[in-house]
Amino acid sequence: MTRLLVIVNDIESQPGLLTRWMISENVEFDLRIGGVSTLPKPAELDAYDGLIMLGGGFMPDETDRAPWLAEEAELVRHALDTDLPQFGICLGGQLIAHVIGADVRAQTGAPEKGYTRIDTTDEAAADPVFSAIRPRTSFVESHVDRIVALPEEATLLATSEACEFQAFRVGRAWGTQFHPESTRENIERWDAAKLQTLGFDKDTLLEEAMEFGPESERDSKALFSAFLTVVRN
């Protein structure tokens, strides 16, 4: 049976749809919560077929507030060195980017919240994971921090109007700024007043979720299934 290590970096950024999909795909998953659970040592990654790292309200090098991120970075490095497939979402993607030498900056550029149009690049058509989704689709966004530059060895796979680096790959590691695991239910839990300070109206985001949610879930599932194919192969 396929076995994945899933790391939760923030209680507000849970596996969401991934839980249902992992169960439906007969995937065994070991869920670890940063700051609560003990993370495996790098050598212990041999017991897994892949690694998934979720989001959180931290910068990838903010080990003073989130000490476990240093251990998580070591897992990322080991996975890169051993060609273990890994998928990082939001903070998880930024962590992969940080490890490979990308420029990740706090509170930079325009924030993105709610369902956002995402365009894949020409390189995505040949990618084993991102070739599974349509060239233009929508995913949930929730960030004020972002990647602003990638090293040459990384391949840019997706962009948005407000954020150039929405998805990338290096080796068999994929990182996204958007949240393929999230749905309208996540937006329902967001604080309306905080959204206003960022320039977003919660009711509008919820209305947009009704329109874009179904297509987003289809592409999110396709993305995860394609990643599982890489893991299993």
C-alpha cells in the first residue's frame, strides 16, 4: 500500500479534500502536526513513498516561531537528495523553494484570497503532474507572503495575475502557492473584518466560490491523482 507522510504546519491549514482523496485511493497516511507531533528523522523517510507539506502563517525560515520548520527543511533536503516525491502547499511550497535557494519574502505584493484564476505555463504541458489540469482554472488562495524568484534549476508551472510564482517543480518536488486541498468551507471560517483590511469582501468571496468551486475541485483531484501516479511509479 502507498504510504505518505503529511505534515500540518498550522491548525488553520488542514488536509481538507486530501483526506477524502487519500482514503478513496487506498493511501495510508501518517499525519504529523508541527509543534505537537514528533517529525520523522530524514533517514526515516525510507518508510514512506511520498511527502506532503501543508500551509501555515509562517515564513519558511521563521524557526523562532515555528522551530519544527528546521526539521521539516531537513526532510525536504533528504527527499530532494533521494528523489522522494514531495508536494508542498503554500508554506510547504515556500519551504521547498527556500531549501533550493529561492527568494521568499514576507508581506510582498498584492495579497490573494479566495478562488483565483491560475494559468499554467507552456512547460506544464510536459509535466507529469500539472499536465493533468486545464491551462486555466481556479484554486483557493490565502497568502500575503510569496516566492519572488526561483533558481535556474526550478521550472515554473503556473502563475496568476497578482503572483508570478504559483507553482513550480524541481526534480520530483512540486510546490504551489495556491491551496488545492481547500474549498468554500475554508472561506466560511475566515474572519470578515481581517479580509476587509486586505481589501476583500467575504460575501463576494463566498459567491465566487459557488461559481468556481466545482471546476476547482475537479482540477484539484486531477492534480493529486497525477502526483499519486508519480509516487506509485
